[in-house]
Amino acid sequence: MQGLAFREAPAPSVAIVLLNFNGLEDTRRCLGSIERVAYRPLLVIAVDNGSQEDPTEILRREFPWCVVIRSESNEGWAGGNNIGIRHALREGAEYVIVLNNDTVVSEELVDRLVHAALGHPEFGIIGPVINDMEHPDQVQTDGCLFNRPDASGFFDRKPVPLDRCSPPSITGVDIVNGCCMMISRSVFDMIGLFDERFFLIHEESDFCLRAHEAGFYRGVVGEALVWHKHSASFARAGNWRQRYYDVRNLFLLLRTHPANHLDSRSKYQSWLAYLKHVYYSYCLEREHQSKQGTRAVVQGLCDAFSGHFGPYAERDPLGFRLIQGLLEAGWKLRGSKAAGTSSPQRHREHGVNL
């Protein structure tokens, strides 16, 4: 088999899990790129996460080598991927690659990730450098550090140098981007699957931090092997669902991992940074005159405080008007003090992750 001459032992079995939710054309394009991957043994699993139109028949006809699993309801990123991961583990996969459906992949993706994993067995989770689909030579995401005291926000980039070598080089990181992450079976055996309380957003961060606490390294291979549509799922501003899950789930992430390593912020610093993040998220939605966005920020905070996780549910949470009133007062005070300063500059100064 191409690219596997470096191994005398049988190649470990790998499964790719990709999640479809009302994105059939993206999924087709992604599967078309996976079809060119030469690595074997390889199991490909497409999970439809309750799309409005069931794509099962189309996918099975066009990609007969792909296992298609249909969920009748939307289980979120975490729950939908868990469906595919469970199937992969039952089939004996030694590594599972979780892959966004709005990507295309190099034909060497699996081979290079496996080569890296075998050369660096201390790493339980690894991913590639991910480039932008519209600008193929432009890095979209590589390494990520979490909650460092010298960072402006919670998720700080750690550049990964591009270097093709044998075995592939790996740069250690705190979090591997969920767009493409290969996870060793031993990690699942030790810590379980994705936490479905998150439903959407920050679930891969929680998974990587849990893996760290269990003693696994996380890293990024210094090779661009995936191309991802830019902002395919969420707009930068104005998407109220993104705001809701970000505010709510970041609270859960910090509560679950208050001081993940020696280089983390203290608990006090973390919660202060979180409140600033919530405040400036509200301000950004206010500037865009998005009533849905501002409501989502407030409800996300209320649901976080009251422990309502999982899928979003419309409710009139306790304390909503009080929290909204405080944020609105802060918005008005900020507007009077920041007159003459552009909004983007004000947000950059405070390092808010938006």
C-alpha cells in the first residue's frame, strides 16, 4: 500500500466519522475527497444528524463503500459524532478521525496522521494544520492554547511550523480543532466520548482537556492536510445560536476545568475574563442591533447559572431581566466612555474571542 512501507506490522484500523446536518453538497464533496485516500483498513461513517431531508438513499447510492447512519433527531455536534464513534469502536477501530463535512482532505491525510501517531505514541489526540478552502495556501487554524494568563482571550493561537519529515513532527497544544482530530481508542477507553451536555461549541475543548487530565498529549502535525470552508457554520456576528452556546458552554468548560495546568489562569482570573467575554459579546450584538443576539447572550448566561445544558430550549429563565438590565447599563456606560473609538479597536483592546 502506498505510503506504508515504514511499517512492518499490520496497519492499524482507522475510522473516519463525518456529521451531516442539512449539508448534503458539502458532505458529497468531502466524501469525494475521502474516496481518493489509499489507506487501508479504513472505515468511513457518515452520520446524518436529523436533516430536514433524509440523504441516506443518495449517499448510499453514490458512495456504497460508506456506512450511512441516520439519526431522526438533531443530537448536536457531540451527540451526532458519538453515534458514529460508537459504531467505529464496535467495528474495532484503533483510531477514529472526527472530520467536519464542510472540508476536503489530502489523499495522504490518514497515512500521515497514523504515521505521526505511531512515531509519537504519547499523543492520544492529533490533528493536521487546516487551510482555508477558498485560499488553499492560507492557514485557517493550527495550534491552540487554552486559558493562559498572558493571552487576550481564552483560545490563543500557537503557530505550528510546517515541516514534512519522517515520522511527521508534532507540536504540542492544549486543544486540537474539532474540524479534524484523530483520537486513539485508548483515549475513549479512558475518558469516554464527547460530553453531550455541550451539544454544540466547546465540546472538543472539553474532550482535549479531559484527555490531558488523563495523561494524554495533544498535538498538531506540521502538514496542511485538510481544507475547510471559512465560517461555514456560523457568522462572526449576528448568529444568536452561536452566541447562546458559546456563553453557556464556556461557563461549563471553565467550571469543569477550573485550572487545567500550571500555566492556566487562576480561578479568579478565569471567571473575571469570562464575565468580560460575556459583556463584550453582548456589546457586539448590541452594536449590530440584534435583539436575538443580545437575548441569546443573556439566556446563555442564565442557563449556565441554572444548569440547563444540552439542546437549546426556549424559556423565560429566572433572573433574565436583572442580567439583561446589568448588561444594558454596562453597554450604555461603555458607549459614553468610548466615544470616538472604533468598535473593532475596542474589542481588540480587550482581546475578546468573537
